[in-house]
Amino acid sequence: MADNTTLTTEADSFASVTGWGRTAPTTALVERPRTYEEAAAAVRGCGARGSIARGLGRAYGDAAQNAGGSVLDMTGLDRIRSVDADAGIVVCDAGVSLHRLMEVLLPLGWFVPVTPGTRYVTVGGAIGADIHGKNHHVSGGFSRHVRSLRLLLADGEVREVLPGTELFDATAGGMGLTGVILSATVQLLPVETSLMSVDTERATDLDDLMTRLTETDHLYRYSVAWIDLLAKGASMGRSVLTRGDHAPLDELPARARRHPLTFRPGQFPGAPSFVPEGLLGRKSVGLFNELWYRRAPRSRVGELQKISTFFHPLDGVPHWNRIYGRSGFVQYQFVVPYGQEEALRRIVGRISRRGCPSFLAVLKRFGDGDPGWLSFPVPGWTLALDIPANMPRLGTFLDELDEEVCAAEGRLYLAKDSRVRPETLAAMYPKLDAFRALRAELDPHGVFTSDLSRRLAL
């Protein structure tokens, strides 16, 4: 079931629109095209405040909002056009979700090449944010697996865009600002089963974790560590490391081999519509972190897990973003290059001393950087954490972390951002000027615009 609850009224009317963090709602005309022609008409008639495409609303900040303008809800363009089951190639509309691709393609023995922590992301959004997953050190970002895409430009032209071109590299990670992605051709990953073979182990502190990841990550397709950011002293950065790969058929028990490619994600009751402020404070999150760390095995090898359990545990709880209360939350994700491990230690130490109550903190290693001009990953260490937006002096604290990241030649992730300063971002992305120049050439009147692009002068 798709979750697009951050649109608070029906499409084709003015609505309050916000990111998944629920921190900065704005009002826009939300239109829901169902054909490419309707999408083109909506862009031509968008008015002076411009337009921006939106998928399932899982960007955490203001990337898919457009105050006073138009927002194109692309989930109406949701057709899978063709599947080559021999070569593992799918052609689909931009509004098709990764969840839908899994439903259709897993029974055929194919899996999406890259998935983030939620499968409720559209293909258009996956390209626009150039999403990454637990397999970046092996497979790179999503756009590396896109063979071509169709892009609606500001003047109404629909252009076929191929990898290796400037327009492709500006669109991959370009947050919808080069045009509206209408469809894409994607190369898939072959799998024998819909189960994962998973190894789990505990790391006693941050140095122990980095050593384990550095020495053995190459043995796994997927790798991620949950990290306790409230732990202090000798336990600072203690973690639960989870790694694995798609289970081969011969590893399944006899009963599971009868239907090895079944995809049946579980579902729990959704979060209530009202949650008291302060529910996720230092004490409650500290207790959760202690229990989570202690209940994890010191070492367990070859556990079989559902794809949904391994990749998307929070998707089983509809509207989980409500648990932060009405103030919402800030998702902060940065990467610092290899060789800047001391900077990572300093940042984790600052977060620990500040007592940020984050129970969704994860650390991963990135592989080679992706070709997108505004793609986030570079070879290095990436840490993502959630922080309640009502935490005192949060803005000042995150500005200080930005300075640490920038000094280490790192960067922040635009799909998660809701508050970085434009001058800070410009120092993090060396190809930003090229992006701005191409955008000005293709869209001189600023048809494609968003709250994020205005805030950051993109």
C-alpha cells in the first residue's frame, strides 16, 4: 500500500504539502496527471511560481514542495510498460514505486538494483534523488542502473536522456529541477529467492565498528550498522552490524523451496494521528538503544530473513513519522571521505555529548562516487540520524556539524536536508555551478522550482 499522507487534501486542489519529516508545510496546487500529455499541460500552465514533480513524499525536507506554485503528484503515472524477463530490464512510468516493482518482478527472479530504507519510493524519485542503499560499496547509486529516461523539459519537449550525457548527470540527483521524469528503463538484479542470508554481530565501539567494516565489507553485497549515538565513554559508537546477500535456492529449507520467490511483506498497526510531544526523549531513546544493543546477538551467521525485514523494517508501520509528534523531526545525513576517520570520531563524539535522542541512526561505507553532479555519495563514511525538531538549539548545533563536515571535504544529502545554508552547500558540491548553468540554459524562466531550490539558490 502506497503511503502519500503528506498531501493533506485531494489532488487537483490547493493542499498543504510537507516532507516526511513534517517540519515545514507549505501550500501548493497539487495536480495528478495520468498521462504524459496531462503532465506536459500541467507544466505549461503552472504559473509564475513554477512546478515541481513529487512521488510518494519520502524526501524528508522541502525538496518536493513548492509554496504558492504547482506540485505534480506523479503517482498517477504508474504503468509498467514492459519487462524483459530474460535480460532483466523493465520499462516503467516514473510514478511506479519500488514496492510495485518488487511485487511484479520478484516472482520472475529479479530484484531492484538499489533500494533505500523504504520501498515506498517512486522510480522518478529514485533517479531525482539518486538514492543509495546498503549495497553502495558494490553497486553504486540507483542511476547507475538506469539505461535511459524520458524527461519533460520546461519548453514542453520530451527528450530521451542517456547515461554519459550532461543532462543525465544533472538529472541524476538533481531533485527534479531539470525537468519531469516521465519514464525510465532500468537494469535489474537476478535473484534465486525472496529471502536474505544475514550475518549479525555487535561492535563494542566506533573504532571496533570501522575496523570490522573496513576489513570485511567486501565479502557482502549489503552492509549497514545501527549505531547507538547516546552511548558515551568507552562505549561511544557501539553498534549492531547487519550484512548479507540474497539467499541462494539451496540454502532454503525444503518447505520454502516450493515457493522461493514469494513476496509477502508484513504490516503492523499504524502510528496514531496524535503523539504527545517529547515521547522520544533521551530517557526513552536511551532505554530503547540499550535494549536493542543487548538483544542483538554477539555473532549470528546465515539467518534467513524476508526482504522486507532486512531492507524496510519501518515500512511495516504506516505513518511511523508521526511518532515524533507535531513538531516533526530532522533527518541529518552526511558523508566524509576515507582518510577523514578522525572527523567522523569528532562528529560522533559531539552528537553523543549533546545527547541527541536518535534511535534510527545508521552508519555505512560508500564505494566509488556516482556521476550525478548533485549525487550525494563519495567514497567514505556516511552517517544518518533522526533528531526531534523541537530539540533546544538544534539549528545552531547542526550548523556546527555542517562546519565539521565541510572542513573534512564531506557533504550533506539533499533528499534529507531541510535547513542547510546555501553557502555551506556550495562548498560541498564542486559541480554546483555547472548544474546551475545547465539549468539556466534549459529553463531560463525557472519553470521547475521548489522550496528547496529557492532556499539553496539552486
